[in-house]
Amino acid sequence: MKVYNTLSRQKEEFIPLEEGKVKMYVCGPTVYNYIHIGNARPMIVFDTVRRYLEYKGFDVNFVSNFTDVDDKIIKKAIEEGSSAEEVAQRFIKECKKDMEGMNVRPATAHPLATQEIGGMIEMISKLIEKGYAYATEDGTVYYRTRKFAEYGKLSHKNIDDLQAGHRDIRVTGDLKEDALDFVLWKPKKEGEPYWESPWGDGRPGWHIECSVMSKKYLGDEIDIHAGGEDLIFPHHENEIAQSEAANGVPFSKYWMHNAFLNIDNKKMSKSAGNFFTVREVAAKYDLQVLRFFMLSAQYRSPLNFSADLMEAAKNGLERIVTAAENLRHLMKTAKEGAPTEGEAALLKEAAVYTQKFEDAMEDDFNTADAVSAVFELVKFINTNAASENTDAYFKELYGQMEALCNVLGIILEKEEEMLDEEIENLIAERKQARKEKNFARADEIRDALLEKGIQLKDTREGVQWKRI
């Protein structure tokens, strides 16, 4: 299995630190609002990476945090007249709803920054002790960037070039030793949440949070650290500097970063008016469509979001789900028995698509080619599944399709949804009206249900319904 490592800028053979186990950390969102579709990309991408690693038999310890103390959260709380904790807890809950809609599985652990302050104080103290950090008279603690000899190894930035870019930043009264030094602990401000520390009341800097949460839940060394490419510098670069200076071992063996998401070929921003939350997308599409759309490109390629591309994703997903529905229908009425000789030969032919799928995923998780392999399997199934086939043959094909779609997080069969009593009664009344050949009333009920978002389909097996 090959993984593109941002650290080496090349694809490397994936060899975990411990055989059969993978320790993976993904930077989660800062919870001050509903998550946007830019946040959704790493969630979906790295959930799919995790699913494939598990499909290959690895035991994956998958940790993804919530940043629940931050300037943006505090600003939102002040605007609302509530507390930072109330804002964070509300949007963590909303984020989890969106993740469920996108079929992003809960992490092994979802640590909160505010619950790990003790560990942050401990790591900062160790960095001071080792000479990598220093406290100033105003209670700020800074990291001595230049003391870490390998600073810039992830982002491939030269520290002298960075210094040149920071020359004009120093201001009178700045207590930093060097313009490149970054904050580990900041003193409290009026009306902001704070914690006690050896350097005075305050709160942690953003970068130290992930270093500490990764260490606590996964250990000093991990296999994969992942996130959006906007985190490479300075966030992940600073995490490496902190963690490796404090722990004395390499932080992460592989660094994975997904590319940006553009909207109609433009960078997403609130000021440009092309900013979409996952909740807004959910009002127009099933979030399975958003997930499928996100997997239509290899994760390191920039992805363009548009109405046309979402419609294409919706149609593509429907093709897959419909093929699965047809197979389930055929299974119900199929004759029992083992696959015939001809069916066994067809199943052998179908196995090629699983191999194609795996080859794509083994090549740095190329979901675009993996999806193509699923479409080829769907075409094969549609061509080679008929009512005269055996149930064992259908089960084999369905199992194959289900295994691949499960890696991609595509749900082939949604749990049967219960209708409320009023709608159930209308469907029963329509059935009776049709029986009595009162087609005008039957049509009237069908139209009324359509207005309520329930579409009916009359089949030989009876009336089928779906939400639209």
C-alpha cells in the first residue's frame, strides 16, 4: 500500500509502527458555527482511509479532536450573550449530526481541548525545562522556533526565508526573543475563559492542543497525522516542533493532507458569497450525495463544488443504489441452490472489479478510480443478473458490492423509515379507492402525499414509497 507523505513529498510503502495496528490523528473543527463543506472534505476523506485500513484487517485507533476554546468561539459567545462552553457544546452536537448524515463514523476518541489543559501545562513545562520555550513577564509562554533544528521539514520552508518575511512584524513592547517564536500559553483577557497555570491564569495556544491530545490518546509516536493542506504551515509544522522537542522521538511517520475545495472554480469565502454549510447542502441533497461527490476526486487533487457536479454525483449514486435494490428484489424470488457452473464463472469474472478497487485504494487511496471500479461492477451486475439465477449467486454479487461500498461509506439500504399515522392512513385510503376504481380520489391522495414529500410507486408487489 502506497501513501503520499507530505514530509518526504513522495509516495511511500505503508508500514505501520506496530504490525496490524494503525494510530491515526485527524485535526477536527473549531466549533463556533455549523461546519462548512470545506470541513466536510477531510472528515469524509480520512473516514474512508480509516475504513479501507480496517477492510485490510488493521486495528485502527482513530482520534479526531474538537477545538472548543478559541477566539472565534469567544467572539460568538460575546455576540450571543452566552458562554464559550455553551457555544462549543451546541456546535459539537450539530457537527455530530452532520457527520452522521455524511456517514462519517465516530472516532475511537473525540477529545476536547478544554478537557486536556493539565496535559498542555505539563508539556509546556517540559519544553521550558528543556530550553525550547520561555515565559515572559506578562504571562505568555513562547516556543523558541530556532532551537528546533528541523523546523520547516514538513512545509519545506527555509527558516531564514521565514525570518525575512517577519522582519517588519516586531513592534515596541513585543516580549518575543525572535519574531518566529509562537505562543504556547497566553494570559487571560477580561471576559474570556481561563485556567490556572505556573505562568499565570490564561489559556493554551492552538498548536499545543493537538500535540497533547495526540500524545494522550495515541502515544509519543503515531502512524498517520492528517488534515487539510491549509494546516501544513504553521499548525502541523508547530506540532512537530513541540512534540519532537518534548518527547524526543519522531512525531508521525506519515503526514497526509487533502487539497482545497473550490466553489464554481473560486476559493470559498463568506465575503465572496459562495460559502456553504453542510446543513445548507442537506436542505437540497441527501448527505450521501455530498459524500459521494467528495470521493469523486483523489484527495490530493483540488475539488470543485458546483450544482452540476452535485447533480452528477446524485445520478451516479442512484445508479449504484438502484442496482443494489434490484439485486435485493431478485434475491427474494430466486430459486435456492448453489451457484451453477456458469454463475461460478461469472463470479470469477466479477472478482476482477474488487481487485481494481483495491489497486486504486492501495495507490494512495485513489477513491476516484475506486468509484470507477464500483461503476464497472454495477454495469456487470445489471447485465448478468436475471430472474432465473440462483439466490447464492445473487448473495455473492451483493456481498461483493456491499463490501466495496462500505469502504466508501455508501449506504446501499437505508433502515426502513416509519411513516406517521396520518400518512399511513392516506396510503391505505388510496389503496381502497383504487380497489373501488375511484381513480380520481386515488390521484388526489397521491398528489396530496407528493406535497408532503412522499412519492408513491405502484408495483406488482404493492405500493412502494420514498421521501423526496
